[in-house]
Amino acid sequence: MSGMDRRRFLVSTAAVACLAGMSPLHSARGPVREWEIGPRIRGRNYSPGMPSHPEAADEGWFFDFPGPRRADGHVHYLTRRTAPLDTARGLRLRYRIEAAPHTRFVPQEFPDREATLSLFIQRAGDDWLARNGTQFHRWYSPADRVVPLERGTHDITIWFEENWISVMGSDRERSPRAFADTLTNAARMGFTLGSVGGRGHGVFATGPARLTVLDFAVL
């Protein structure tokens, strides 16, 4: 994308925000700084083209999807630190997606698949290699609870008694102790963007689009 085309895309994003009545862009402050756009692994941010943190809004916080091409960036993980979750019952996310007409959400790794959102829990000590024990350090929404990325306001509640999926394809039913250990030793939580076969492998948008988190709660 040329510099001029990139500027037009960003200007269009701001225009959509104004038309939709969204809060104008401003510096992140307060609790929003607790959220990280990443993941950040060994000094590298795996959400290229994205800032380190989302932006504060009157209703919560938001980020604008990168695009309109894969080369312009893609957003993978939105996470924050957490205390142990072993006494909690589940997670709830309420969010709104606004986008220009005809905008598509595209998984950067599998562009022929549907773009999705998954809730996420990560155990302390994860080395991101998913081997030698850390194959049970990341857990994602159950297979039947993955949500396609689409316009509108959405409300997702997933209980810890449901069948969460581990990073290497096991699940809570087959590995109950590993999931329980993750809740007891939880370090981060949030949500990821990607597709089937790559839950947190990143998404971009073909037109101006914004995701606003209205509420994220431990139940």
C-alpha cells in the first residue's frame, strides 16, 4: 500500500468513527493501560501494525483493525494480567464491532476461513513453545463457542465448566487437571482473533473497522 493509500484508509477509519458517534481517538489512560495488544514474545510484538495498548473510550476501550491488506498489519491477542481464577465461574465479554460497508474480516494465516474471536486464559510460566509441559498453558473458547467477527453488539459468557480447548488441541474433558492447574496459576486473560486452526493467529480488515470492548468481567 502506498503512503497516500494508507493515509486515506486511516482517514476513512476516523470518518466512520464520527458517523457512528464513537468517542474521538485520545491517549490511553487509567485501566485501559492494563490491556496489551500482542502477544509480546521475547521482545517482539506479534500484532504488527498495532499500538501496544488499546485506546480509552466513554463506554470502555477500543482498537481499530489494521488493513486493508495483510501487509498493513493484523491484530492477534488482547490480554491483561489476572489473579488466580480457581474460585471464579467463568468470563464474560461484551463488545461492539462497527465497520464501513462491505468491510470483510480476514484471518491473516488462513484467508479462506471465517475470522473468529475466542476467549483466552494463559497459565503463568508459558514459554509459547507448547512443549515439555507448556502445551497446557494456553486455553481458548470451546469449539462450539467460537464467535465469528461481524458487525453489531455481542455478549459472550463462557463458564469454566465448559469444554475449553488447549493450544495443542486437547480439551478440558480430556485434560481436566491441566485446565484446573491453569485456573489456579492463571497469569493473563482476554480474547484472541484468528480462525479455526489458528485461534490467535491474527485478523485484518479490508475497510475501516473498530472493536469496542464494553465490558470484560470475571464471574
